[in-house]
Amino acid sequence: MKTRSLLLTTALVAAIAGPLLAQTPPAAPQPGTAPRARTALPPGAPQPGTTPRPRTAVTPDATPPPPPPAPPVGAAAPGRRAGQAVNIKIDFTLTDQRAGGAPVKRTLSVVVADAHTGQIRSQADVFGINGGVPLNVDTTPELLPDNKIRLGFNLQYDWAAPIEGGERGTARGTVIKTAMHDSVSLILESGKAMIAAQSADPIGDRQVTVEVKATILK
């Protein structure tokens, strides 16, 4: 009986003392001691008790590749096909004629690879004519699937006219030099000539005919 009373008394004391201990405030700091200050962490530093996150290595931007080298003179233009391994001979015949006079012919020939450009440059210095008298041709042949040839060319032909009416400048309206510029694109059959252009002097009676022939070389 005494043992049972002792157990009940002990349980009652524990039930009353438990809430009182839970409500007891934390112990105040001892007099004369200052609270411990927290150390300021730099921005981005890991917090105490946390595992730092590994940083991803930053790779610098790759250096851009150098620009492609410029194509050699006479090479096919960018975006155009390279052309077949075939040469094409281009013949130009210029017939320069005045009314009542014998025709004067000039012939030019150039051999060009398929889909490439050929150039002819010639110039004569004439007394009294500033800048000289040029005869220039640029031509680009292109071989088609049916063995026909697409030909484009630019022709510059300036020719000094003979002096009429005495010395130069004494006759009003005397033609000193006529400049002719032709830019043509046409389809040709191999070995067959075609008249590509015919120009007339805007003042005099001069007429210039341009005949072109393209031949595929085997």
C-alpha cells in the first residue's frame, strides 16, 4: 500500500513540474560578457553547415575562323558552278565601215575554260586624242547540257575618225572619236558565227558590226 502511494505521488509531481520547466526562459548572459557577434560573409560565400556548389568552368569564346582566301583572277563567281574541264575559243570580228569606203576589220580571239572569264586589253595612243583608243573585251562562256554555249561579253571599242574639212577644230561638227560599248548575252552553237551587235555612229555615217563565234575545243 505504501509503495502504491509513493508511485502515485511521484507521477503527480512529474506531471506538474514538466510544463513549468518548458516555460522557463533561457539563461541570461553573465554580467560583464558581450554576446558573440556573427561574422559577415562575402556575397556568394557558402553558408556555414552547407556544402558549396561546384562552379562550372567558363570556356572563353572560340576565335572566329579567318575569312576564305580571295578567288584567283578568272575564277568562277561565288555561287556559280565550277564548270567542266573544257576550253572554249571565242572569236570576235569587228567590221567598221563608212559609206563609200572599204570596210575595216578587227579580229580578236581568246580561249577560256568553261564557266570562267577571259579578258583582252589593248590601247593605242593617237596624237591629239586624250586617253588613247581602247579595244577591250570581257567574255564568260558557259557550256550547256545540249552542247550549246551561253556566252556573255562586254566590248569597248573607240576609234578615232579621220580628220575632215582641214585641220582639227576648223570644221564645225567634225567627228573626232566615237566610243562604242556593247554588253550582250546570247546562246551559240559550237563553231557557228552570229552577228551579236550592230552599232551606228550617232552623227556620222559610220557603222560597226560585231560577229561572235564560240568553238568547243576537244
